[in-house]
Amino acid sequence: MKQFIYITMAPIDESSGVYKKIIAQVNAFNRLGYEGKVLFVRDTSTAYLRSIDGSTEKIDLTNIKIKDELSRYMVSCEFCYVRFELLRHTYYRKMICLCKRLKLKIVSEIPTYPPYQESIARIKASWSRGRFFRALKTLIGTPLVFLDMYIMTINSKLVVIIADNKKFLFSKTIRVENGIDLEKNPYHVKEENDKINIIAVSNFSIWNGYDRAISGLADYVKDHKNCNIHLTMVGDKNAGASLIQQTEKLGIQKYVTFTGALSGQDLDKAYANADIALGALGNHRRKVFANSSLKAKEYSSRGMLMILSDSEGIEKEILEKSFLVKSNDTPIDFNQVEKWYNTITNRTELREFIHSFAVRYYAWDVQISKVITQIELI
């Protein structure tokens, strides 16, 4: 079997969507004839090399040489697949240089394009929370993000962009969709509930827009003495601190549960207990009006009914079966959500349709096969 190495600065965290995506991509490559190892680089000299069987080896990158074990593995690789990060990270840049010295084909993935849009969203979020120094620091660094992206791409044989934006600034570019790992996102028979349980699984970034859901639920609670809706927020509580504060300020703690990060059976159980899932409701905050939504596709694989932004980058077959909200900052109208949910006469049949659609169109194997075709033409 042919070999490759995947280099990323993402943390090893099984509850992280980015980590899950990387492993799913590598598994898809493996099923399609390319066995890969993932090198998780950090801002220190210590990196971790993960094999396809899940075993992980600690690697010291301080004085890495061609004869070292990692280098010997890389010599046997067909290409180096690199998830875009800032080249100012010393050891990340060092590994890119090693790939060049070994004359490997470099394939760069830009998961959000253009990447500086997220920086602008972070600036606005920090400023609104009074974190002026952080906002200024991000503002100064934003132009350098574009520069790093440009340098990275001119050193690449192929650029993989996961976005709907068609205006690319470089050649050798292929656009693919975000895929999903069907095994990690299984379909579950829905448990019966007395209430409408709504789940959000997230890293709680500003562009998830879940403050809209909490504000909307507070409005709903005012009009309903017997509240029929409950929100379950799954993700790191530290990252969701502002949402927790918002919930407490509005006095609706009784109707919102923050579980912390979940994975495996615990996450599966949370999904099985949910009726509806929240997609990304704040992409407009980073000026992304047509993205390739990983979150909505994972929900689809699990057969979830969804609340989505009307600009969600997902097929119309899913959009037209979902409750759509405007791409703005208005609170979610849960009165209308409840009416929509109650009009669905056969929820089991709809859930099965959504799941089967995901199986046919959203598997990572479909997207990675496009990448492999282009790599083999280089």
C-alpha cells in the first residue's frame, strides 16, 4: 500500500470536530489505497505521530535529521498532506521544510477560505467583550494570515479548498466538500420525550451563533409557563463560558444544559435523546454565506431534524427538510420551531430519509477520491 504523512497543529482531542475530521480523512485515504500517519505538531519540540491503528508515538523535533525514524518513514511517502496553519509556528514550518528537502509532493488543505475571515470575526467578538488588546493583536496579525497562505500554496503541488467560494487566487486548486465519517456518526432510533429536546454539538465559536438560540429560548419561556423546549449544549464549558453567563443572566438555567465535551457512547446517548439539532447560525459573522458545513452533515448522518441558517452550504434536499432561520443576529423564534416540528407527521420516515441521503453523498471516501485523482496526476 502507498504511504503518506498528514501534518497538522490541531490538538489530539477526541471530542474535537477538527480532530475527528482529520482521522476520518486519513481513514478514507486508507480505504482508497493510501496508508497514512498523522504528525500532530505543537509550538514546542514535542510532536506526536499517530498510526492508522490509533497507536501514538512521541517525537522530538529539536534536531530532526534525514536519518531519523520519522524522516525514514517520510522518505517512503508519496506525498505530504498539510492542514494550513500560520508559518510563524516554528516546528510546523520546520516540518514543511523537511518535506521539501525530501522532495515530497506537498498537498495543502485550506479548511476555511479565505482564512482571514475567521480572524475578522474574532476581532469583532473580542472587541464586543471588551478584550481590546486581544482584538488589536488579532487585527495586526490578520494581513499576515493571507501572506502565510500565499507562501504555503506556492510551495504546494496541489491546494485542497473546502469551501463554496469559486474565486481562488492560485492555480493547482481543487475544491471538495466537507465529508463525514459514517461510522463515527451512526443513526439511532429516536427515544420518545415529553419535551422537544434540541442539541448543539460545538466548540462554541462566535460563528456558531448559539447566543441566538439562548436569547430566543428566553423569549419563548416568557410566553410559556410550561416550557416545552430544552436546549442541550455539548462542548467544552470553558469555550462556552459566555453562553453559560448569558443563560444565567436571562434566568433560564432550568431549560439549558451544558454537558461539557462528550465523545463515544456518551455523545451517542445525547444524540439519541434529542429531537432537533442546531446547525451553525452565525456564519454571517465571518462573512461566510455559503460554506461546506461539516456540522450539518454529521447531523444528517445521525438522521437529525435540524435548525439551519438559510445560507447553509448543504444540498437543497436537506435544506428543504429543515427549519431555516435568517443569516442575521435575531433570536431564534421557538414558537415557529415548535409549530414546524408539530407539522411533521412521520418524523421517523423523515429521519431515515436524511440519514440515507448522507450515506449516499457525504462519506469522506467520495471527497478523498477526488483528491487522490488529482495527486496521481501531479
